Amino acid sequence: MSDLYVPLSDQYILPLNKEIGATLCDDPDGPCTYLCGNSLGLVSKLSTARVQEELSAWTARGVVGHFSHPHKRPWVSYQDNAHPYLGELVGASEQEVACMSTLTANLHLMMNSFYKPTLNRYKILCEARAFPSDQYAFASQALSHGLDPSDAIIEVTPRDGEYSLRQEDIFAVLEKEGPTIALVIFSGVQYYTGQLFHIPSITRKAKEMGCICGWDLAHAIGNVPLSLHDWDVDFAVFCTYKYLNSSPGGIGGLFIHNKWNNEYTPRSAGWWGHELPTRFEMPPDFRPITGAHGFQQSNPSILAIAALLGSLETFKEAGMIPAIRKRSIKLTGSFEALLKKSKFFVPASDASKATKPSFTIITPEDPESRGAQLSLLFLPSNTGIMRKVFDGLVERGVIGDEREPDVIRLAPAPLYNSLADVENAVNQLDLVMATL
Ligand SMILES: *Cc1c(COP(=O)(O)O)cnc(C)c1O
């Protein structure tokens, strides 16, 4: 039997069918088929334990816990427990990452520091249909510099009839418009299509053209291998509640390449970025910690980091990204093969011709150009089929995530999903489609 039938870790707790509204399920007390770790990862046993420890420490010691902690994790430097793991996940030293705040807030912070438009070089290059929060951030940043977003933001769009971006098209824009571009910022893994961009090549090209290059790694961290330091990325931001299973709205993070350490980088400073030895003397002058930690602002939510920490320890036990990615490629590959055998599957090239209820896959076929997620596009377009399929899947205990008008995203998470989950998802999908 394939080892893909056994999850990589038994340290996660899956929601039960009866809890998620799976009314058409034979086994209400059994675990649901959860393929939504790209949106909100599941809770690990260690996350529950770490959060409970902090609640107990707070109960027992109150403010004393900041410096004297029953588990030797004083709150004054609690986030430092997460930094080595986060550094390993993004391919950076622990000084190059900071566990703080939330993704969109960190994106603004990094743009405040690194997006410095001048008269001639002021544009932002990004992907069309970036995650809405990122689009709002880019536009509002342009506005805050007195720029017109419709002029300052260049979006690269897939070719007609295609869903993912071609790197050559990104390069063509960079070559043509490079001298006017201040900042190149893409998502590592596109949230809608699941496309994984070739981060080192795009970063290299952006640098050649004299641009700053940042990345939004919301869907990449914990999902695909990253070597941000070696790839010479300037900065990156991420959330941790997707593949990193850190709890709803969990704490975010950022990466800043240590080449910036020697230059004063303008920043939106706060006291948690001030050197620890003198922080509590409350001096009037800000003396930042060297590296990404000097960008910290507030004392962070200990409960949020505790939940993350339990998950990161579970990642470590499972062998981190090398083991996780290896399994992920097999699991998503098997999922794709099963979907393509469905009688409702049509190739993307035939999508526009579809007249009967059917689906295609808009995620790139090359495993090197995607992470765990597959995005299914339901056809014919704009006929409400996706909504019916989505509701039908939930009734049958399969949790994915819908994007209006026509897409359902399904992501086998290698840590807690198995081949049985993807087989069941395809079987249930066929059953639902047959009722339409
Ligand atoms: C999930 C996601 C977000 C969410 O931002 P928050 O600030 O964490 O709410 C933003 N951007 C991208 C690309 C995402 O995938």
C-alpha cells in the first residue's frame, strides 16, 4: 500500500463531519475531508498545548511572566522562539526574519521602508488579480505618494485563453519598463491559480533592472522550498495561518535581507524594535536591533505565537520542507491524475467550448510551478455551477474553498491529508456533478 495513505503527522486534529454541516455523510462522527489548508490550516496537538501553557503561565505569574517564565520562554523575547523555524522555512538566518503583526500590515510597513518612488522611477510591477488586500495596499501606497494608481501600477496579465502568467511576459515588461519601476512585488504562489512563480529568476531580473524586489509569501511559506537570502530577495511578508496552521488570523511575519543591515533603512519604528538591553529604560532615542528584529513595533500576542510555535515544532518533527514538499508533490500529483480521469474533466484548452457541467484545472501542470493547491474552474462559466458543487461537497464532508464566480480551490496538506482524502474528494465531486 502506498505510504501516501498515511498522513505525514498524526499530530493534527481534524474537524468532524457533523460539525461542518455534512448532512449527506454516512459517518457523522468521522473526520471530514479537509482540503482547505491553503486558506486556514488545522490545529496541531502541540499548538493546543503551547497555548494552554501560556494561559497557565499568565494565570500563575501575571506580569512576572515577561521575565520569569515556568517554561523558560519569557514573554519579553517569546517571538525569538519562532525565529529559527521561520528562518529555516524561508531560507534565511533568524536575524533576517521577524515574527510580528499581520500580513497586510507588514506589507505596508515594508513598502513604507522599501517603496521610494522618484520622479522617473516610481512604478510598482505586480500580477493582475493579486489578492485584493495586496491590490488595495499597492494602490493606497501609490496614492500616499501623490501618484495615480492607474499610472503607477503595472499589472502583468495572462495571455488570452491562459490562466497562469508566463515568465517571459513578466521579463518583457521588466525589460521595457524597468527604468520606471521602483518595486517589483509578486506573490510566491498565486492564491487564485496556485501558480508558483520562479522567485530566483524574477528577483534576478528585477535587480538587473535596478528595482527593489519583494514577495508576498502567504501561500508559499510552509508549502514550497524557499531560499530568500541566497536568491537576494530584498524583503518578503507572510501570514502563518494557511500552510503554517497558526490559528485564524494568527501572527504574521517578514523577511529583510541582511544586506540592508549596513544601511539605515527608514522604518515605522516601535519599542519592540529597540535593543533589548536598554528597551525598558525607556530612552527617548530609538536604537534598533540589527536586522529584521529592528522592524518590530509592538509587544506581540503571546497566545498567537504560542499557537504558531506548536505548529512549527510539529513541522520540525515531520522533517520540515524537504520531507513535506516531497510528499506534497506526490499527493497533489495523484490528486491531479484522479481528477483528470473524472468524466466531468475537460482540458483547459477546451474550456470555452464546454456546454455541459464540467470542470478544468487552471493550476500549472508542472509540479515545479505549483504548490499543494489545485484550482478547479467550473464550466460553463457564470452559470452558478461552482456554487452548487461547493455546497454539494460540504454536504458530503469535503471542505475546499470557493472563489466566485467559478473556482474551487482544493489543497491536500501533506502533514494531515492522505491519498484517501483526495480519492474521496474526487469520488464525491463526481457524485455531485452527476446530480447537476
Ligand atoms: C491570505 C492572503 C492575505 C491575507 O492578508 P491578512 O493581512 O493576513 O488578512 C493577503 N495577501 C495574500 C496574497 C494572501 O494570500
